[in-house]
Amino acid sequence: MRTADTRGLRLDCSSPASPGVGAPGYTVALEAIDFFRASEAVDPQRVRELTDSIVASGHWLVPIPVEHRTGLVMDGNHRLRAARLLGLRRLPCIPLDYGDARVDVRCWRSAEPFDIDRILQLAARQAVLPYKTTRHRFDPPLPGSRIPLALLAQELHAVQAWPA
């Protein structure tokens, strides 16, 4: 039996979307939690509510879209904080680039286009934007996931795969 390394595990969603699986054209990757970098401040009350909701479901349902080189969270800073509170070791994400035509970034309050260079400069300094500064939209919509929390919390180096 072959084994597969769980770091950098990728699922191609380029085929037509299946319910609960994904949207065409996106890749869902499983990355170590240390790869992810917060981009905006969060509301602690919302983090607590989201943490409770994630625990109640028993599954991770929404992969976090990230800038593929830096791990900078495009959307999902509350989910990232909740995952850290839960002690998860890895998370599903959707690696993207800010130059990707499927990614639209706007100022939360004015809905005007947001300066991507500002985001990247803050990332380079490891700073975060204030709460609700940006709003990211994705077209087509991002895929979902249904990964048991126990799997994301385990210290796994390899998993058994199907026979070759």
C-alpha cells in the first residue's frame, strides 16, 4: 500500500462541483496551521461563537482562501483563530494569487477596490489590518469541505492510501 504525505495534500476541484465538495477550477490543499498568517484583526465574540459552531458540527466545512506564497488569509481570519483555539494542526485551504481574476478585493465600508499592494506590504511587515477592512469575493464561489476535526488535530506524517 502507498502512503501519502499529509503536508501539502491537494484535491483538484476542476471537475464539475459536487454538493459539499467544491467549485470547478479550485484546488483544496491541506496545510500545517503554521503556514497560515492572519491578515485582519478579529472580533473575539465572533471567534467564540464560530469555535462553538465548529465543535458542534464535528467537521471543518469551509476551506480558508490564502495567498499561495505567504499563507496570508484572504477570508477566514475568525476561522483561523478558532482553529488555533481548538488546537488543530492543519487546515484545508484554497491557495490563490491576488492577480487571479477570480479574486475581487474591496474596501469593506466603501465597496471601492482595495489596493492589493497595501495588503502585501502589511504582510511583508507581518502586520494585520483593522477588523473589517477588506472584503474578498470569489467568482465562482469557493468550494466547501467536510473534514473531521479529529483528523485535523492529529499528528500525522503519512496516511494510508488506496492500493496502486
